[in-house]
Amino acid sequence: MKKRIIFALAISGLCLSVSAQKVQFTEFDLDNGLHVILHQDKTAPVVAVSVMYHVGSKDEDTTRTGFAHFFEHLLFEGSKNIKKGEFMKLVSSNGGQNNANTSQDRTFYYEVFPSNQLELGLWLESERMLHPVINEQGVKTQNEVVKEEKRLRIDNSPYGKFTEKIFSHLFDGHPYRWQPIGSLAHLDAARLDEFIAFNKKYYVPNNAVLTIAGDIDVEKTRGLVKAYFAEVAKGKDVVRKDYKLPEITKEIIDTAYDANIQIPAIFAAYRVPGMKSRESKVLGMISSILSAGGSSRLSTKMVDEKKTALQVAAFNYSLEDYGAYITLALPNKNTPLNDLLKDIDEEVLRLQTELISESDYKKLQNQFENSYVSANSRMLGVAENLANGYTFHNKDTNDINEELNVIKSITREEIRDVAKKYLNKNQRVVLYYLPKK
């Protein structure tokens, strides 16, 4: 369990939204501001319908954290035309799958259907946007759901609170300092009119991207989108605060205790540029060099050769405003945590002072190209990546087709220079994560 959780986090940092082959798409805006992206792919009779709302935990009030994640759940409660508990049943009974997820920056809802159920998917998402039912009963129900999720995923999960601890230091002064699940006390204290106001402010067409990918007729789908979404009223423009954090110039050291673990861990985290930055892509490549696969530098050195670590990883947690570059290790045979940190630091220093070999550079390029092909092998992946481009890359939906070229243009010298610029001891948070006795 412990290894699996850490490994999944590490891998997630390497998933970048590009494809080796050009993704064709059509995009347009409705009068209410809803941005629509259509991608036709008739290789399988499947269609993904998704809506990305540009709202996450960073948009919350400091005394009402957890609202965005709460709405991820709340907007499945039903609508004026969908009875409570019927949303999921309508999807599954028509051969579909659906879910949603929330980050610090956005909330993403989706359905994947046989392509003959496209219209059902559009109706469900239009109902979510047009006629949500937000009442005391629904709020109470979902509050209990969120409490159980927090107990399962964070409170009772091994290493479940390391991001919370690291981010509180790394992003002090920015809403990233709290996690998307937020404070249960804040949710308990919130009034119904506060939930209604949050919905009215953020879950509006002009703060959303509707993406449809799969076996569709583009012109027919364009007409269906207008039929289902044109009547949704436009909301007020969302105005976001621009945060500029002071640089971290001195190493921050902290300790956390976790009753759910028996094996300690050590983390070293650095604040780095956000996902729009070319440097963020370079950091993704650095992660791959250090810890992607059994032949990576940290795994080879610490797991295979020295056998001092059970698990070691490095990943770039990329967000809209900033990112967190995190390295971590779990000891083998009671190896001191400081010895593990020393070994990680040595490999970082090596990247800062030596160019990677031409053969390693070629291998790295191939790894990323393969990842990009895989990222867009499913229609849901294509839909999300298209929406990400528009939402987070200055309304450039074609980012999905441009990113691989950017990656290919990154030089060995850039890899060295970015490591030297951001991964320094005086710029980081070191967290000793220990069993609670």
C-alpha cells in the first residue's frame, strides 16, 4: 500500500498532455461564453463528453476552504429534471461511465458513452450547469461523503498528509497552501446561501470548457451543443487575484508524524514555475532522469546498488500559478534519513554540473514521445488535454499539438541550467515524515 501510493504520485508528475500525432479539432464559443471544442475520431464507437470549470481550491475564501472539491460531489445530487440519485444510474444503464475530479486549479466532469448516447451526455452536463439542485438535504448528504473520503484518503492513509505539510510551507501566502479537500470545519460552518453563491459565481458557461471527443458528426454535434447549452445564462466575469510569492532563500526543515506508517520517509520539495512555463517541462524531464523506471539514476543507485532505499522518487507537481518539485525516499534496513537525502542531493548536483550523455538524452526523448502517444490513446484523455490547453495555456487549444515540439527543442544544457536554478538546498522544504508512536 505505502509503496503503491508513493509510486503513483511519482508517475503522475510525468504525465504531460501531448501526442506524437496531430490532434484535429474544431472550436467555437456560444453567446453565453461557453467555449466548445470538438474532436472527431471514428476508430471506435465511443464518445467522451466533458466539462472543465476553471475553479479549484485556489479560488476559495480562507475561511471556507474545500468548496470546489465539495461541489465536485454536490453537483451529482441531481437537477430539476434529474431526481436525487438518478444521475449515476442514467449513465450506467446506458452503457456509460462517469466521474469528476478537482485540483487546486480546476474541476473536471465527464461521461464516456457509446457514441449513440452523445445526446444523453450533453443533456446531463447541461442539466448540471442549468438546473442544479442545491438544498440543505444535498449539502448534508455530501458533507458526510466528503468526511468519509477525507478519513479514507488522508487521515487513515499512509503518508496521506505529506503534501499538506509541504505545501503549507512552500506556498505560504498563496491558496495552494491548503489541499483541495479543505477544512471540514469550514464546510460544517457554511450556510446554504454561501454554497448557492459559490455555484452562481464559478459554475457558469463563461468559466467552462465543453469538450466532446470521439465518434461524432461535427456539424450535427455543433447543433446539439447549441440546443442544450445556449439557454444557460452567462455569469459575471470571474476575476482572479494574482499572487506573487517572495523567493525561498533559506532551507525550511519540518517534521510530521503519522500513525498510519511504520517506515519513515524523507521529502525535499522546491517551489518551481507553473505549468505554462517551458521550465516546467524541463523539470518533468529531470524527474524522468532521476526516477522514471528501474534504470533511472536514483533507483539504480539507492535501490539496486546501495540497497539503502525501498522506494525513491522525484516528480514535478505542476499547477497553474506555481509548481512543487518533490523528491522522496523510504529507507531500507534502517538507513538514516539524512543518508538518503545526501544520496539524492548528490544526483541533483550531478545534473547541475554535468550534461547528460547523448544516449541518455535520446532515450529521454523517446520516453516522452511514447508517453504522449499513450496520453491521447483514449478519447477521455484527448478531451481533457484539449480542455487543459484552452484553460491553462492562454486559450491555446492547440497546445496539445505544440508541446511535443517544445519538449524536443529542450537541450541538455537547459536540463543542467534549470536544475541549477531551482533545485538548491537554500530554496527548499525538507520534511522528516515519521511514524507516530
